[in-house]
Amino acid sequence: MDLSPTTRDWLLDSDPALRWQVERDLIGAPEEEWQATRARVATEGFGAGLLSKQDPDGQWAGGAFFPSDFDFQGKEAQHGQPWTATTWSLKSLREWGVDAAALGDTGSRIRANSRWEYDDLPYWDGEVDACINGFTLASGAWLGEDVTPIAQWFVDHQMAEGGWNCEWVEGSTRASFQSTLNSLVGILEYEKLGLGTAELTAARHRGEEYLLRRKAMYRETTGEVVAPWVDKIAYPFRSFYNVLSVTDYFRAASLHDGTPPDPRLEDAIEELRSQRQPEGTWLQARRHPGRVWFEVDVDRGEPSKWVTFLALRVLDWWDAARA
């Protein structure tokens, strides 16, 4: 791997939520070393800070997808999606590597107290939005909740061309890049815990093929770049699609399935590679607007440890397999 000592030390000088992943995936540290760092996430830094924001009823900010005090008609609604409610907090804690045991009976408290803003549906039964169901499938499986109906939902609601679209309930019959990626991430996390079925895996592979036919970047009909946000790499990923979030997913799927990188990802990989700065870092392209508990990465235009780590990890996977 092309990792200079300076960049290595810069990445290691991080919150435990990032450091343990650098140790495992870039440095190749012994398992006992990175596991010891990972264990600190629940008691130090970002992980501990987010756990401290949890409500007594198991939720965060009093709501499922939105804070309980969110005014859907007010000024904040025009500023951006808030990122403080239960779904987003669970997503962050899970992605940072917090052991589910550190959350105690959070799963059952959420089941008893949290309802979706859409139709007051029970939290762990899922919603009608594909992205929301992807997040909930992954977090429910992580916390030991029975989210089998959500897994089946993805099989039942897959579109003819192979992907998913959060707008299906409004009548859309075409899949979307963003909805498909968020669905795939949730399904893969569920499968990685040994909870998948042959039918669900087949649905995942069809969803992957939807993106791969488009080389993860282009409209199938015209060959044009699908949207101007494709090359805007940023952390946290939240729900957004870009060349880093999609190639990071395909790396995880490749390692899980034991398959080599698909050559149709090459344009996305080279776009990611082209954004590397001379000193070996990647810049934060944007900071997604919206209320947060606290910032976990730098502002737009600054070298980002998270983006740099994720980009290096993707390129290491790609280059090692293609060497």
C-alpha cells in the first residue's frame, strides 16, 4: 500500500472509532491490538458522546427518523435533514464498531417506544422507504431484533430493473442509485451476521448488477454521469451516493462473497483515485447540512481523515486484486 509514514501517523492520531479501523484495514495490526482500540469506542470520544445523548426510552432526540421537536413546515426543514434522531444515531454507532452489548436493552426499548413518523408504524417493523428500511434492517440485526419482515420486504419490493426506489410509494417504477445503494448496504450487513437467505442474496446480487450495468456512475440510457453529486465524496456518508460510498460497499460485498472486484467499477475507482492530493490525503467535498449532535469530521475543502482512510482502503482492495 502507498501509505507514507506521515499519513499513517496522521490517521492513527484519531478518535477510537476511526483508529481501530485504520489499525485493522490499513496497518495490519494484530487482532488483539485493534480489538482493544475498538473496545474503547463505547467509552471514549465519538461513541461515548453519542451514547450519552440517548433518551431514557431508548431513542435519540425523541424520534425515529426526525427529532420530536422538528418542525416540518419551519425554517429548519428548509436547511436540511437533521441527523440526531434514532435511525441516524444507531447507524453511526454501528458503523463505528460499538459492540451491541454496550447498548443494553436499547432494542427492546425502541420496540416499546419508537414509532415511525410515517403512519405511526412500529420501529422494528420497518417503513415504506427503501433507504430507511436498509438502515433499520442493519441496525435491528446488530441489536438482535427480529427484522425478518424487513428482509422479506426487499425481496417483495425489488423493481424489475433490479434496484429499489424510495419513491415507489409515490408511483415511481424506476430504481434509483441512492435508494439501491442504501438497500444493498442494509442487506449485506444483515447477511454478514448470518441471517440471510438464498432469496435475499439473489435480490442483493440483482441490485448490485443494477449499479454495475451503469458502471456505478452513468445513466444506462444516455451514458451521461447520473448527477453532479457522484464525485462529491464526504464523510459521514449519511444516505448519500458518491464514488466513495458505492465503491466502499462493493469492497465489503466482494470480501463477503469471496469474489474479485468487478471491472465495471473502474471509472468510479479512477475518479476516486484522481481526487488524491499530492501529500496523499483526500479532501472533504461537503458537509451535509442539518442538525447534528457534534461534528465527527472536517469542513468542506479540508483534508479528511475519514475520507482518506476509506479511499485508501478501497484502493488497496482494488489494486491488490488487480495486481
